[in-house]
Amino acid sequence: MKPCAFQLYTPSTLEDALEALWELTEEGRSVKVLAGGQSLIPVLNMRLATPDVLIDLNELDSDLNFISPDTNHIKIGALTRHYQLETSPLISKNVPIITEAERLIGHVAIRSRGTLGGSLAHADPSAELPLVASLLNARMTLQSKHATRTIPAAEFFLAYLMTSMEPTEILTEITIPTLPGRSGQSIQEFALRHGDFAIAVAGAQVTMDEDGCISDARLTLGGVGGTPLDMSASLAPLVGSRPLPEDIERLMKEICQDLEPDGDIHADSAYRKDLAITLSTRALVDGLQKVKDS
């Protein structure tokens, strides 16, 4: 498998990259932006994408590779590699679900090259980082030559492999809330083999009050729709309670009844629905246990 012929641009600054993207798009040329390439290169090789021009961002580490604390948030550059997130003490302390998620992504070679921004821009609904971004309501900063805008994850992911990025925009920064007090996070997934794409995945964040009751709960499912699916509103019955695992499983069976995931060669719709129930129960129970253990 080989990609079609394309021109390669290797800008040395973000400004140069945005300028080139704007001008080439205005000329009517098809352009793809390359970060780690772990999703894009296979797509090019299979000729599912046939761009005229590839803009390689890998010279822009000084602009787009960083992990920076902010008030109640962590700011992460889009070129930050998976292994950097996996091994960052700042991430493991403040957003531990990212550390957990990174350990589920591919293999060492993939985590050495792949980037946070690349994973989010690819928008695979069964991927771990889009799910985490949706669960935590991360905010995406999108830049073009003439403007910068920041939007929540709920507005960023539109459909399968589709985001709200304009053709002239580059995802440059992701802002993620830090873990609140008395809270626990968990991500649970099932894949046929370690490193494979998940058939289904669930992420949860649970917060408890001083009396040991749930004061807030969030849940997002992946692999059961075209985008990560926010189920948090359906968790209202858990608020104010001290649920047992069987109580959570009963609620998950109830709220997942209306799911109609697509089937494929790996799993049919009914199997994916059963996985959603099992994984969401595990994620919520694990999140609760982490609060109790902290």
C-alpha cells in the first residue's frame, strides 16, 4: 500500500503553518495536517485520503508540545506525545484518567509518535482520548491565520471521524479540568487484544460529599455511536445516594436500553450494548472505590 503523490510542507513556526494552510486552502487544494501520523499515515496508505499537500507540524514542538498547569485546569499542547502524557507526574496527579487511558493506547511505538491533538482531530468514537475529552468537557483551541476560537468537546466531535474544525484551522491546545476534591476517575474498555481498537469503552468521574454520598457523577461511552456518548444526565438517580455495585448495574441496564450501536465484523449491536452496560458499571464502581481509598 502506498499513498498517492503529494507535496510536503515542513513549516518551522506555527505562524508559517497557519499561513500555508490558509493560502493552500484558498487556492482550492486539498490539504492534510500531519502530527504523529499514527492515524493519518494508514489512511493515506489505503488511499482513503488523497491530499494534494501534507503540512508536517513536527518542527513545531516549541509551540505545540507542552503540559502546563493553570487554575483548576491543565493546558496541553496538541503535539504532546502519548508517552509524555503517560509518564507525566503532573497529569497522573491532576487528571489520572489520562494516565490510565494512555496505557490502553496501541503499543510503545505508537505512544512514542502519536499525539494528543492527532487523536482528537481523528475523532475515532472508540478511541480513548476523545472519550476522556468528552467526559471531562475539555476545551479545544482552534487557530487559523486570522482567528482563534475555543470550543467544548461537545461541539468539537460531530460524527464518525468528523469534527467542527474548519479546513483552515489547526488544533493547537487542549484545556482539561483537574480532578475535583473527593473524586475518582476510571476508564474501562474491551478489545480483542491489547493495543487493538476498543470494541467498547466507558469513562466515569464520581464525586462524593462529606457524608459519603454521591454529589456528582459523569459517564461517557465510546464505540456505541458516531461520537463519544455523554450519559451523565441519566445518572441523576445516583446523586445523594451510597449505591452498591448491584444498584449501579441495575441503573446501567436501564439507561443503556435505548442504545442502538452499529454492528461490524468484531461485534454485533447486542454485544456492544452488553459491553456498554458492563464497562459503565465497572467504571462507576471503580471511580467510587478510588474516592473511598483516597
